[in-house]
Amino acid sequence: MARESSPALEVEDLTVAYSEQPVLWDIDLVVPTGDTMAIVGPNGAGKSTLIKAAMGLIPAVAGEVRVFGRPFAKGRGEIAYVPQRASLEWDFPTDVLDVVTMGTYGSLGWFRRPGAGERDRARAALEEVAMGAFERRPIAQLSGGQQQRVLLARALVQQAPILMLDEPFQGVDAPTERAIVAVLDRLSDEGKTVVVVHHDLQTVPEYFDSVLLLNVRAIDAGPVAEVFTEENLRLTFGGRVGVLAQIAAAESGG
Amino acid sequence: MELFSDYTLRVVALGSGVLGAAAGALGSFAYLRRQSLVGDALSHAALPGIAVAFLLTGSKAPLTIMLGAALAGWLATLAVGLVVRRSRVPYDSALGMSLAVFFGIGLVLLTVIQKRPDAAQAGLESFLFGQAASLLREDVVAMSALGAACLLLLGLLWKEFKLLSFDSEFASSLGRSVGRLDGLFTLLLVIAVVIGLRTVGVVLMSAMVVAPAAAARQLTDRLAPMVALATAIGVFSGVTGAVLSSLIPRLPTGPTIVLVLSSVVAISLVFAPRRGLLWRWISLGRLAPSAALDPVLMHLYALAQQHPGEPDHGHGIAVLRTMSPAGVDLDQVLENLRSRGLVERVDEGLWAPTAIGRREAERHLASQNEAAS
Amino acid sequence: MTMKTRVVSLFAIPLLLVACGGPLQDAAPADGPIRVVATTTIVGDLVRTVGGDSVDLTILMGAGVDPHLYKPSAGDVRTMATAQVVVYNGLHLEGKMTEVLEEMGGRGVEVVAVAEYLDPKALLPIEGFDELHDPHVWFDIELWQQAAACLRDELVRIDPDHADGYRARGDAFIAELAELDGWVEERIGSLPEARRVLVTAHDAFEYFGRAYGIEVRGLLGVSTAAEAGTADVQQLAAFIAERKLPAVFVESSVPPRYVEALTEAVAARGGEVTIGGSLYSDALGSPGGPAETYVGTVRTNVDTIVGALAE
């Protein structure tokens, strides 16, 4: 069947521009099913843009996205999205459970209300991210790490085979980082595909199977061991890599 | 309640109440989406719509007027969208421009229309500030029908609007058409605005959309209660305004409604628990010890530690200033600490912690170390 | 052209346009009619009657236009500035034109406010405003006779060449008004006392009430720019129901809504009041109809009132 043999995500020729300035240029990417991939690059490289354009959240000048071999429009239900937590207005009058329950809205129609079943799924997802005790907490009172875990739980509720996360480790505390990594491991064990925009080069080899090096263009992509080299990092980051390159070199056995 | 046995009051109160409910409910979502100005723009844009509707049809029927107003409001939002997409103009600037331009066109049209012999009869000027006391049965019927439709749709689409307001990107990722939802929301808002035109008029309508939501937000942290409260506040203001205007002669109803509403907002802003100004002012006095004051005490303690055996060795404010963030009013903080017996002024401009102050500092440090381990 | 030159030229264009506008005041042709601008149709009727062929008259507000709310356009200002005389009612009837009218005086245009020539002791005060008077003076025919006399004298002063014509026409009109006055008194007198109550949209008819012995109530107060409160509607509705009045009246230059709301309120109280007709309050009727002149309007109004209240 097409689904099994196709990679989870295929991106072809994706180009995004803001008023004629290319932000993403001609991106080709294949994310194999079951892979946990990091997207790294300097500021302004287009990492968030790539995820958003792939999800159809911002318009692309050119390019095509396929999900399990099917066109994106048909396959969008297979992807769960975790946006950057800073892009949300957290001073919104609602509680944690309510936000996580929003993840179930996709399966309800326009007019059906979430019921007990939906809320139970939400609770289970909260337990997974170690936020079970915070069900009724107003989201305005959450710390950064807690916010991140809530957004992750919301995506987990969708039970989608593919997850795309935008900078989930940005500015979170240690317990949150541990919780997220635990979830990534679990997802990987279950054969789910995870794509993460990541800012911390040091943890790339530890957390991820493969990596995409991005700087407006795709520099290189593939298994960490092969691709995460000093040479590639220098190409991506333009020579300001130093210590991290040494670590990368050490990890890849070079 | 024999007050309400009077026909006129019943009519005016009903109309004002319906307006308050619709404006409060929809205004809540506009508020949460940071789009309160849209209500203002829509109501000002309604003026040329009313004028054109009259010019084209010569009719003053409520539905004709409302249709004209609604279409003009719709056009205004389209214009704003166009400007934002095609230029670098930020959203609220575009809204402000649209508001001013449409309203200006409306005023020009009024001046043109005033020369027509049937113009004064149409009473288009009355749409500026409303003429609530002249509400007829046919007006209130139309208003109630529209208001009920509005609230019903809001109820049906509750979770969609909640999602749209909190995280429209996520909504998009679920496959929801954000454009369509946004359009629907704007339509409901337009209807709410149009309901209010006869009662409070074009200029004051924006208050009805913004104020109940603002007041309600201070009072609760959950969405359903907030919208319910905003609706209730809207209804309360509308009805109370009508009642007051019926008790005091020569008191125009529309402005009175808005005044009542403003009072409610003011009270809410000041007295709301947790978010209110009064509350925060009081609790700052209580919470302060662990918040802004301790750092200065801790700085003094740290400085004192560098001079063991010299408890009276004071340090100047200048030194403290380099250790504190920019906005801290050191004089006030030190005065407060001194009145609590935690620091003393050992010499002109030199400060040191007292014995009590030192103990407090040590206790604080100990508890911090405990928490960290 | 350099950028700077272009920018400067751009600024020069409006300046040139203004400069080429020419003097605003053209000299009057030696024997021709003088150019006169009147604000309301009522004042206009007075000017036309007394002025006759010696004046070239322009009236700013048409039939059905509300003078309390009327805002002059730029065209109106130009028309006034190029006239020799501007005649208006005064006493703030043309409420939104005060500044413009003052400015006309400054520009050398002769400005005549007919109501302001009247003896203040004869004027009615406005409730709550000590220095202001009710401007609806034309409803008292005697007062309007005095206004006609004043206009006649002013025209004689401004345009002495045609003095004879002005005096003749002015005196004839004053005589006609005397006859009208008698007729109105008789007609109103024919109503039973209990029925002599006139309820209208705004307080335009106070002078009428005082002159002819009829009680007058308006919903909106002296100016239509005000907004009535719910209490005002309630109180008036209670009054109407109590006195068992058969009819209330809408006005041609005021939206009928308020009066409609009033009738609904009275009906709810068990009263039976209808709209007795439309009165010409702040403007004359349309040209070509019976009410196109002042005299015609007065007759039509009185017929409407008496016809409805006599039921």
C-alpha cells in the first residue's frame, strides 16, 4: 500500500518569500516514517517558516508537500502541530484541561461539543507530560515550561502519526525538558514521526535520529552521524560554531 | 416592578437590553482577539451605509437601514484587510483610517442629503447618537430577532470561536478555515453593531462592544463565565439606562446607557478581586516582602558580609543603585525597610541592615537553599 | 525637473487656485436687482413678498429642511459671500450657522436677522436658559408683521433706489397679515376649550399658543437637535391620555418617529389618539402646493389643526 512504503513527509521545491525576499528557497526534504528529526540553523534561517509552510499556515510561492504519499490537503489530519508558545496570548480566560481538549476539535465537527470521552483523552495526555495535577489551573498562571507541556499534550491528544514541534525546548526548565524528551522517546518507540525545530546544537545527537541543516536553503539532511559534521555546521552557521563543532566532530567520530 | 408596566419603558428597556446582550457577548470575543477597535470601526462605517440606503430606497424601514449599515461595515473590514495585505500599514492603523474615512464620507453624505425635502423626515442625523426613546414596536421586533440569531449562532459556534480567539494557527492546522470563521465572526459583530444604531447611535456603539467585555475580564478567569458576565453587564446597563432615563426628564437614553456602562467598568477595574487596582495595591503591601523589597535587603546584607565585625559599616545609595534594576525607587524601598526595622541609616546617606534585618536575610537565604536542593 | 522642483510646484498649485479665485465681492449692477440670500423658506417668503422684482433671491434651505440642524456647505458660504444681503431668522434658529453668519457680517455683506429686531419683551424665553429666546416667532402673526416692517425698512435703507416698491409691497403684506390674524383667531376660537391642546414633535408652536389661546406641548424642546428621554415620552403620553386628546401632529421637517412612539405609548395606556396630520413647523410647504407661501402655510396648518381636534 502506498502508505507503508511512502515516507511520512515529503517536501519538494518549497519556496517561501516575503515581499520578494526569499525566506525559504527550493527546499527538498524527505522525512522517513518513524524518524525523529531536528531542524537546525541560525536565526532567520527559515526553520519556523518551513514548518508553517509545510502545514499550510503560511502561503508558499512554490512547492509541494506530501503526507504518506498523499497530497497535503488529504493528509493534513495525520499531522499534529505544536506552535511556539511565545506566539500565543496566554492571558486567555481558560484552564489547562480546556486547552488540551482543543486538540480533539479536529475530530468533532463544527457543532458538536467535546464530551466526557474527549476530556478523558485530554487527561491522559496531561498525565503523559506530568501535568495531571494542573487540570483546572488558569493558563495565565502557568510558567513557560508548563505552557510548553500543555501545548505538547494538546498535540498528543490528536493521536496523529506525525508531530511537528516549533522550538519546544526554548526557554524551558529542566523538568519540562525531561518530560518532553520522555514523550519523544515514547513516540519514537511507537513508530511515530517527529519533526522538531531545535535551537540547541549540543543536544542534537542525543535527542534526534536525523537532522536537517537549514539556512534559507537546505544545506544537508540525513542521519545525525552522517550529516552533523563540522563542515556542514560551518556551511550552515557561517563559521561561528567553535566548541559545538568540536562536540559534533567528536560525536560523529571524526 | 410597576415601573415596567409602562409601555414606553418596556419597549426601550427591551431594545436596550437586547443590544446590551448581543454587544456584550460578541464584544467578549472581539476583546480576547484584541479586536475591540473593530467594533468602533464597524459602527462608524455604518453611517455612510445608512445614508446610501436612504438615498437609494428613500425608505426608513428598520431592516433597510440595518442592511445598509451592515453592508457598509462589511466593506470597511474588506478595505482594512486589503490595506493590511497590500501595504506595510499595521492593522490598527488601517482600522483607524478606515473608521475615519468611512465616517467622513457618511458626514458628507448627510450634508448632501439635508437639502432634500424628505431628509429631515428620515432623521438620519439621529443615528449619530441614537434616539432610544423613539423606539417603535417594529424596531424592537427586528432587534430582538437579530439579537437572538446572533446569540444562537454564537452558542453553536462556541468552540470554533474559542479556538479562533486563542490560537488561530492551531485552528488552521486542524483544517479549520480560519478565513471563513473570521468572516462569520465579523458578520455577527456587524449584526450586533447594527442592532445598536437606533439606540445609542454610531458614535457611542463602540463603548457597548468594548466595555462589558473589559469589565467582565477583570472578574473571572474562565471563558463561559466571562461571556455570561459581559452579556449580563450589557443587559444591566441597557435596562438601567432606560429606567434612569424614564425617571429623570430631559435625560437622553443612549448616553445614559453608556454612562451606566462606564461606571460598571470603572468599578470593576478598581474593585475586582485579584485583577482589580485596589486589590493589587493592597496585596503589594502584603506580598512586597518576598518581591521587590527583599533584593535590596539582600544586597545590603551581602555588602555587610564583606565587613565582618563592623555592623555599623554603612553603604551608600549609589552602590545599591548599581545592584538594583532600573525602575526601583530606592528611597521608598529603604524607607519602607527602615519602618519595618530591617535597616537603619548609620550616617548621612549610608545604610546598613539591623540585627533583625540580618536575621531576616539569613532566613531567606536558608529557605532558598532548601528549595534548590 | 528635480525632485525639489516637483515638490515645490505641487505646493504652488493650490496657492495659484486660491489666488485666481478672484475677489469674492462683485460690484452690483447699477440698475439690476440686488442679490439677497435667505436661510429658511419662511424668511425667504418674507423677502420675496417685500422685495418683489427688486431682489434676486436665493434660498438656502428647501421645503422640509430642518433649520435647527442645517449645516452650511462650502457652496452655501460662497453664495452668501457673493450676495449683497443675507436675511435670516436669528435667535439661534439656524443653530449651526451662527459662525458663518457672523463672518458674513465681517466680509461686508449686509446681514439682517429679522427676529432680532423685535422687542425682547415681546419674545418668549426658553425654559432654563435665561438669555435665550424661543426663535419660532413667525407663528405669532402680529410679531411677523413687525418683522415684515423691519425688513421693509432695512431694504429701503440698503437699496434706496427701489424704496417705493419696498414700501408699497411691505405695507400690503402687513395688511394681508392683519386679515390672516383675525381669521386664525376665529378658527381656533371655534374649537371647544377642552380641545384646545396642540401636541407636536418639538416646541415650535409656543408663540402660536400664546397668540391664539391654545395650549401647546412639544416632545423635543425648542431645538430638534436635542434627544428626548424616555421620561419625556412617558410624561407626554400620560398627559395626552389624561386629557383624552383625539389627535397629535407630526411635522414636515422632523422625523415622525417620536410622535409615532408617542401614539404607541398612548395606545398602551388605553388612550385613542391618532396622528391628526402633518404641520409645517420650521419650513414652508413644497413649491407648487397650497402651502408654498407663508400665508398658505398658516391657512393649511390651521385647517389641519382644527379639522383634527374638532372630532
